[in-house]
Amino acid sequence: MTDPEKDGPAPPLALRIVNWIGILDQLTSTEANRLLKPLDLGLPQFVLLNHFSHRPDQARTVTDIARALQQPQPGVTKTVQKLVDKGWLGERANGRDGRSKLLVLTAAGKARHRAAIAALMPSLSRAFADWSARDQQTLFKLLDRLKVWFDRDRDPTQEPRDRQAT
């Protein structure tokens, strides 16, 4: 507990919630990187494979991906190139813009994504082992509501991302 006399009042609950989400992100990112390392897959690469897995037959440009993930294009380009080099993403000509390529998830990329999910699930299952299905569904519903709000409230100069979870 904080001592209001020494520490001042507790931060507003909204800030504490977002702070907790940030801490969870740090903890889960560290664990995911550890679990994915034997698959020669870093978390940024998994995030891209996961993004593609929602619509595996849809081709995307690096610009599309960077916009959807709200990441700088140079970093996305570097991660995409690693996935192309490993054969997990394929490239083809972009008929609408000769300066860019269209990227697609390959069969090997789908297989690596499935292997990554299998590597992550034991840890996630342990984390939720004593949660009821109802509690998990409630948490998901509330987090989805928060995600949708932040997605809709983003900077108006940014185009809206596709609404699929990443």
C-alpha cells in the first residue's frame, strides 16, 4: 500500500490498468522470446506470422503491414526480409505498384506459426489453469472492448488497421 502522506494519492485506476497491461506485455514478451528461440523465431517475426495467419491467403505490402501494426516501416521491412529469407513469407510482383512487392504466407510459414502456437500454449495454459472459462471469456470481452476503443481513437492521420487481432 502507498502512504498518501509520503507518496501522494494512488494513480487513477485507468492509468493503473494500462500500466498493468504494459507489465503483462513485458512479462509475456520475455517468456514468448524464450519459448520461440528453439524455433529460430523471434517475437517480432511471430507477430508478423500471426498477423498473416488471420487471413492467410491475403497478400499485403510492407506499407500495409507497418500501418496495421503501427510500426515504423524500416523495422517491418527488416523483419519481413528475415521471414522471406527463411521461406515463411513469399514475395510476388505488385501489379498496382512496381516499387513494392506483395507478401503472402507460405505453407512453411503456416507450419512455423502452428509450431509457435504449440510452443506457447503450455505456458499460457498454466497461466489460466485456475481460471474458469467464464472468467477467461469476461477478461477477453473487456480487453477486446478496450482494444477496439483505442483502435478507433487512434491518431486521425493514421488509417484504421484491419480489425483482426494481431
